[in-house]
Amino acid sequence: PAWLRRLCGQLLSERLLRPHGVQAVVRGIMEGTGAGGAGAEAAAVDWRKCDVVAKILASCPQQCLSLEDYYRLVCPQILELLHIQDNLTARQFQRVATRTLLTMVNEHPQLAEKHLLQPLLAPLLRCS
């Protein structure tokens, strides 16, 4: 039903905007993916799930005041996904982070550059 979809979207959005909310949402959605099953079919399911999660993360919720605020709050959390130490989940989190980054760069290049690419490339730029 529409009311349930709206409520779930609202709860998801509220969680994303909290500290470590992106990681919690990704963990909740991806839990159980990749641990079982083997072969190309399991890998394809894993990639599709990562793409869906990335699309969710790249979409600014209606509850957010502005797209700029959303990127300011969520992008640092997306970059944190690249530094997960647990080998079991690191690959999935890196896939989600990479796909989200690509989606955000395609949809809003200026905001993605400011909130994702500049922080990501800052250490490299300091060395050059």
C-alpha cells in the first residue's frame, strides 16, 4: 500500500541522515548477500542489489531541506564505506560506494565534485 511505502521511505530517509546512517542502511539491505551461493548467478544478484542500494543513496529524500544539505551529510558517509575493514562485507560496501559515487557524479557533477571527489582525491593532490 502507498501509506506503507511512504512510511518506509520516511524512516529510511531519517536513518540515512543520522551519523553512520548510510552504513546501517547498507548493512541492513545487504545482509546475507554474498555469504552464500557461488558462481556467476550469485555474483550477478549481488551486483544488482548493490546497484539498487546505490540508487537509493544517490536519491535525495523529500524530507531533506536541499540537495546540497543531503550531499553534505551523506557523501562523507559514502566515502567511509571505502574503509570498511571486515573482509566479508568490504567488497559489497566498496561496490555500493563506487556505484553511488558514479551515480552522483552523473546526476549532480558539481555537488559530487565538492562533496565526494575533492575529499577522495585530497591526499593525492597534496602529494603532487
